[in-house]
Amino acid sequence: MKKACLLLVIFLFLLAACGDSDADVTETAESVPTNVALAEPTVEPTAVPTNTAVPEPTATPEPTDTPAPALITSADEIVGIWLGALAGETGYVMYTADGRFYVALTEENLVSAPRVTGEYWFEDGQIHLRDLANAGHWTECSAEVVGIYDVLDLGEKTVQFQTVDDACNEGGFTRNYLFANLKQEWQSEPVAIAGETMPELATALQAIADTWVNENGVPSVIFMVDMPNTNFTFQGAAGLANPETGETIVPEDQFIISSMTKTFTAVTILKLAEQGKLALDDAISLYLPEELVAQLLVLDGQSYGEEITVRQLLNHTSGLGDFSNGVDVDGNGVPDFKELILGEPDTIWDESMVLAWAIDNVEPVGQPGEMFNYSDTNYQLLGLIIEAASGMELHEVYRQLIFEPLAMTHTYFEFREPVVAGVDGRSVSNAYYNGVLWNELDSHSYEWGSGGLVSTALDLNRFLWAWVNDDLFDDPASKEAMTTWVTTPDCGTSYGMGLYRFVYEECDIPGLGENMGHPGLFNSFAFYWPEQNATLIGTLNSNEPSLGFFGLIIEAMFTIQEMGGR
């Protein structure tokens, strides 16, 4: 019996050492019969130093209430530009002193093309929001639906909205979803809203864009006007980015800029010249394979390819014919090469294939330096020269010398580098050649150095102002060379290096001055207007009507002069 009792005591001691609860121990102890005497275990005493103080038991601190964040209760505390973050994405909200709010995906779009605008006010210590205009940033809320929120001050210039009542919450990306989850961090004081400095002009320019879609039959329009002298920026759009899905086009959408790429090719050549990697008056034979040069510009059995210079390619005085638009053997109005592209839509072209076709099918137009003849062939060859002089692929040189320094974040080279998604993850807007959707043709990979870029109005605006403000080149002589004009057969028109110059008065259109820039196949355009210190940028996303961009630009220029010119 004594042995059994001793074992029971050891068992209970082990239970306690393993951390079982008091309740478990008590229950086990109560199961022992009360008439059984338990033997006391023998334990040797442990000596305790006399100078060691026994610690007092630590008292458990009483719980304290964390104070709730203070509330922002007046417009004075919310006015400004705030950067919001939600689910890894960012956006900007601006609250102005006159009770307006603006939402945009980029800070610069707050003043040029906000996605949502509305009004706000504080009542009973809570902010009230009402949408006034919506460009698709969230599910549209009617002006009758007012959102009410507490605005919590989280400190360090950060706020958090907390929904009190907002019926704009019907699935998807709604106002309530955004404001109830968005932490907003103060960035700066609000800025003047471009377009609101001259609201009538902004309305008139939007009406022009609408007319080109509704009455002139183009699929879509993107149109931007930037006039810093009058603090006016207009960014408008009309029509559908994708008629099949019914997706409305927005001002930030990407579009195929086609021959506007030539300006980037020319700038790249000039920047390589600044680096000493080539010279404008070098013979192209210094950079191109001998076999290729020997097949260029063959007249009466003799090649004059050795005589062509880099400069002559840039200003279209090489004497080479235009492979893309210069041959129409059957006379049906569609160039032979375009018929090939349309007839073989799955063919991926590279520059060697393009030049081989040009050599076999396109006759020269004259001796080097003899005359102006616009030719995509020239800019295909310039692409090869860029690669030879730089030791990199053409798209890499564009990116290193232009796109990255200018933060052209939505511009990329089709077929040669990964697709760069548009703002908000949107796709490139549809472009049509004689009604055929160009975007779906793998065969338009031929465009390369003569027309291979996709961009946006905002990116092109950065590029154009960098050129205007002398921020593009290190040497002023580069811009001077670029604007050394060669007369063309068209009225009021001359060509530099990757740039056209249009003098309207010489075409019996007085009072507008001139434009400098470049158009593209789908009536895309990017021009500087010196008389107003303005940029005019956009697209009609269709090659029809031919030179239609001129009609839009001229109408817009007269409207600007009448309503808001300086």
C-alpha cells in the first residue's frame, strides 16, 4: 500500500510539472479515497543564501482604453492633394477650398483629366460627398446619392474614411468601397484645375472631338491641348476604344502612333551623334553590311548606296523609294505592300525581310541629295544604323535614351519588347486601316524604326515639351540640325529630321502660324504651336479620312484663338 501511495504522489507531481490546469489536478486528487494515508516524500533541504531577496509578485496592470482617433470636421483640415493606397494600388484625391474633389490615377491627371469630380462639404462633423462627373473610375453614382463619412485623423498627415451612410455601394469598384478602405496621405496644397481656367474652351474642344465621332464617322478620338502660358490643359476623348466590347475610350488610353515613331528614331540618331558614336554626314556604308548597301539605290545598273549619308536618310533626300506607300502597281489606291500586309495577317516581319521586299519591288526616285521623297525605307535603315552604332537593339536604345529619362511609362515598341499595360491596365485602343482592325494583324510588325511605337497623349506631351524646352539634347546644335528644313512638294510643308513644319498661311489659311511635329498613319499627331506656346496631340484611330487630323487641328486652333488664345 505504501508503495502504491508513493507512486500516486509522484504521478500527481508530474502532472503539475507538465503544466496541467488546477482543475485537472483537483479532479484527480478528489478521486483518491479519503481513508488512504499518503506518505510524505523525503526531500533534502536546499540552502538559500541569506543575502538574496525574494522578489515580490508582479501585479497585473489594469487594462487602459486606447483613445479613438480624432475626427477631422472641417474643410480647412482636408484641403489639399492626398495620395491614397488600396490593395497595392495608388491614386490621388484632391480637395479644393471651394468644395470640390477630384480623383485621378496620376497626380498630373488631377489637373488635366480627373476620372471623377464631385463636391464635398462638412455637416454635423462628417464629410458629405456627391459625384458630379464620372469617367469610369468607379461605378457611377448619381448626384442624388450622397455619401456620408467620418474622417479619422491617424496622425502624420494621414486620414482614414469610415462609412456612416453611402448607397453608392452596388458591387464592384464603388465610391463606398474606395473611400471606406483608402488611407490617404497628404502631399501638397491643391492646384488650379486645368480647363476650369477656361471652361467654355474646354467644352468647345470636347464638342470638336464628339463631332468627329458622331458626324465624321471616325471610331474614336483622343485629343490633348496643353497651353502653360494660360494654365490651360485639355484632355478629351470621344467614341469607343473597342466597339466589340462597347468599351468607351478615355484620354489616357494608349494608341498606335505609327509614323510619329520617326521623330524618336531621329532623336536617337542625334543623341548617338552627341556621344560620338556616329556623324550625320557619315556614309551609311560605315554602319551597314556591304552586301546590303550595294543593292540600294540602283540606277541604270549602278548602285549609289555608297553615296547616301545618315543625314539624307533623316531628311528623306536619300533618293530611295518608299516601300510602304510608294508602289501601287494595280492602281487600286491601296499600296502593294499594304495589300500584302492585309492578305497575310499572320506573318511576322523583321527589318531584313522588309528591306529585301523594298529592294525587289521599289524603284529609286533620284540621286542622293537631289530631292525630297518621304520614304519609310529611310527609317528602316536608320534603325539598323542605331543598332550598329550603339551595340544594342533598337527598342533598348529608345528606352535608355528617351523613354526612361522622360518617364514615358506607357510607351513601348510593339513586337520587340513586352507589352506595357495602359493606365488602369487598359489595352491599346483599336485602330483601323480601311476598316480593318490593325491591332490584330501580326503583319504590322513590319513598321519597326519607321512606325513601331505605342504611346499615350501624356507621354507624347512630355516628349514634345522636352524638345521645345531644350531638355532633350545636350548640345543645342542637335535641335538646330533637326529643324534644318527641306522643302517638300506640298503647300506650306517642309521636313527636318523626323519633323514636319506646316506654315498655314502658305496654304491660304491665314492667322494660325505654324506647327512642328509629326503625324501618323491613323491620323495620329503630335505638334508644337509656337504662336500659342501650345502642344496639340491625339489620334482619330483610323486612316480615313486621309489627312483628317488637319481638319480637327485647324478647327481646334481657330477655336482656341477665339476663346482662349494669348
